[in-house]
Amino acid sequence: MAKRTQGKPAGLSRQRIAAAAVDLVDRQGLESFGVRRLASELGVDPMSIYNHIKGKAALLDAVSEAVLTEVSATSAQWPDDWTAIARTMARGYRDMAMRHPRIFPLLATRAQTSAVALEALERLTAAMRRAEIPDQTIADAPLVLFGFLNGYLLATVSADPDGTGDPATGAAPPAFDPTLYPTLSALAPLQAGFGGEAEFERMLETVVAGIAEGATRPRAARSGRGSRGVTAARPTSDGTVIV
């Protein structure tokens, strides 16, 4: 792309730079991505980009924020129930990963502290507090949910970095030698559709159910102090108290 002529305004903004960066990474991947290549794509001098975004690390953060904004726009009206928020958020996150398989590793491997990321977590945790769920369960919930999402979706997009597969049906079942791995071989048909919608929904329900179970577990069990093995204090014949 030809650079702008001298004296012609670049017309750059953070949003325009981020959008161009998203498009460039979608097409060419992260390995070859850099400020100079992006500047060439925009037809500007690299220093013009630095006027808006200070360095490559900040540029990668802008790319992450741009695609996370797509997730926040998933629902025009977010539900009130925290489990519905978690499911809606997770589905939007997966859809974003399928649209941007070459960008998604950024989200899975870098801390996401942009306003759009924190607003999403605030939405989920505030709904959990309104439901009077214990604070420890609320504090753990984002880590549990996004630990699953980042790990599972990273494996999914790594298996198909060009996004050529069908995200609805997923991949064929794995093949195991039944003489060496009889159990895995027997279970293989149940693993068909790796990365597909049905598998994702099944695993998402397991994760949400696990968080919900933690919310209803008795306090003693949550702290690891159950009643099993605990006996009442009792005196011996010489008056010594034992437990």
C-alpha cells in the first residue's frame, strides 16, 4: 500500500489502528506482525502509529481489546441470572475465537486488563453477589470459567489455525490402537466432534454446574473442614481431656 503524500493527514485513531491490526493478524498471523508491517498496511510512517499506541505490547493489547469488544456486544440485553450470564459470555467468547483463530492465543496467554475485559467480569461477579453466593466462590468463578475457556479454545484453534473446519460439527474422533489402549479406543466415538458446538456446550454445562455446586456447598466443606473424623472432646479417668 502506498504511503500518504507529505502534508496529507493520516486520519489515524486508536480504533482505526486496532481494526487494521486485527485484520492484518487475521490474514497473516502473529509471527510476522509488527508496527512497521502495520504502518505499511495503513500507508503511514511507523511513528504515526506511536503517536496513538506506544509500542508493540500496547498494540497487541489494543488488538485483544478490539476482539473482546465483539464479545461484549453479544447480547443487547444481558440476563440477570449469573448462570445465564456465564453461558452467554462463554458462547460469545467461543464465537470470537472461531472468527479470530490467529488472534485468540493473545487472549489465552496475556493478562486481559482492559476496561471491556473488566466490565465483563464485573457483570458476572455482581450478578453472583446479587444471588448471595459466598464471596470465595465468586472470586474463584472467573478463574474457573476462563481457565476452561482459554485452555479448551486454545487447543481448538491450535488444531485448526486457519479456521477451515466447521465450528458447528468439530473434528473427527481420535484413533487409538485397541490392543494398546482398549479403554481409550472404546471411548473414542464419544469424543467425536472435538471443538464442535455440542462438545463445547456439554463441557460448559459441566463447568457452570461445578461453580454452582461450590455456591451451595456447606461452609465447612468449602473450607476443607468436614465433620468426618472429628470427635467430641472427652475426659479420661484421670481427668485429662482428649480429642
